[in-house]
Amino acid sequence: MEPLTKKNRLSLYQEMYRIRRFEEIAIDMFRRDKIYGLLHSYIGEEPIAVGVETHLRKEDYVSGTHRSHGHALAKGMRMDRMMAELFGRRTGYNKGKGGSMHIADLSQGMLSANGIVGGGIGIAVGAAFSAKYRGTDNVAVTFFGDGAINRSTFHESMNLAAIWNLPCVFVVENNNWAITMPSWRSSKVKNLDARAFGYGIPGVAVDGTNVEEVYEIAGKAIDRARSGEGPTLMVCKATRHKGHQEGDTQDYRPPEELAACQAIDGMKNYREFLLSSAITTEEEIKAIEAEVEQEANEALDFAANSPFPNPEEALDDLFGDLK
């Protein structure tokens, strides 16, 4: 695992800021009726995607959730084509047909976001099996929420990955709310990382608001998988700042709980850490933010000025070529 240097740390901040600005702009565009379908914000959980995926290579695999803009950006996908996809434009990653919950780019190892709860878990295990079968040292990472950990998909996939010793890392983004269901009502197990021991693999709880802690634990898990030692379960706690989707008023959350969670902002805390520790300067931070702002503004212009797909293209790309 590469040790953290000033360059690494600034890169971690930049990637978190990229996700934050993408999400803020997407929310604004959604409210202006420029984005079609549902929109699930990743704000507050940026340290998880960045801390994990910084260790991945282009040829490694990621499967996501309905809340996967952060996963896609951290995997190296472009802001402009992602924004175009949300706008339903032909220049989007999936030609405007996938939308927010189905963004994919196989050339970057992004196997897809997934609108089905836990739907990406088995896909990642399949990719991990493929990597091992082909004799590569590629790794598959699957992200899913605390709500998905009770589905049969999770248990069956964990069992297969364990008994076949597959290079897969399971990352639970425990934001404590499966839509309106708090995790303490859906599981008798208080510490979700304990689930790992039933399958004979390591399980570890991580502060999902601390990007360096995520980076350290994920680095070990990914190195372990890449060296043939099998899967790991990471449970990253980072309670979501926004509702399940845009428009969710979160009336089901106690106001004091919501306020306490929103006060913990891993991205902003990391900015303060970099400055207070004299790792960087305000000028360097502002230069990074200005670079991201330019990228985000160009992405918005690209999306807004891109064409819609032609109606006759509606059925294109639905089926593979069987020849």
C-alpha cells in the first residue's frame, strides 16, 4: 500500500471535492427539472468511495448502488459524460438511457450503478471469479448499504466469495437509514462487521467520515485480495446528510439526530486537517477547488448543450450481438 504523502492527501481532498460539487450541481439541476428520474445524493459519504477506490487500478472492478455518482467519479469517470447521462443526452455514458441509477463504463471497470437493493453484490463476485479464473490479480469491490446486508444476495455472495477465496472487497456504506428504516430495527446484530465471521473472513468497522482511516483499511483489504488471500468485509459508518432521494423531507428522522449527522462533514473536516496540520496552504486548497469548479462548470455546459437521443434509437443497445 502506498504511504500517504502530501501529494496523495491533496489528491484525496480533490476527489472528495469533485464528488461534492458534482452532487451539488446535480441537485440544483434536478430542482430545475433538468434531470430525469430519481436522484440519490452521495453528499456526506465521499470519504468512503475516495478512500477505497484510490487503491484501485483501471482494470479493477466496481459495482455500485442507486447512490453511485461518487463511486463512478472515484473510479475515474468523467464529470461531463456523467452529467450528460443525468440530463438524458446522447453524449452520456449510456447514451442518456441509463440515467443516475445505471451509470456504467466497462472501460473504466465501473460495472454499473444499480437500482436494485444489493443488485451489484453478485455482479462483483462474478467479476472477482472471472479475475481469479483468468489468472489475473484484478480485484472487485462492491458497495452497498446497510439495508442490503439483510438480503439473500449478500449472504449467498459472501459465502461463495469466502469458499472460493475470491479477490473481492465488500464495502457496506452504513448510513443508518434504509430509506426510512433505521438499521437498529432491521438487524439484531449491532456491529454489522460481525457478519463476516460467519463466513470465515475478516470484518472491520471503519469511520466512513475519515478518509485516511478508510484509505488505510481499504488498502490492506485490497492488497489482501490482490495477493490471493480472499475477501474482506468493510463496514463504513457515515450517516447520510440528505434524504433517501431528492424530495425526501426526512420527517422520520429525529431533528437532533439529523443535525448531529450533518455537523460531521468528512470532506470539510479533511480540509481543516490539511490546513491545521500545515500539510498545505489555503492558496493550494483554493487552487484545487478552482480547478474542480472549472471542470464542473464545463461538465454542466457539455450536458446542457448535448443532443437528446433520436427516438429511433430507443431500442439500440438493449441486446448483445449473438453472432
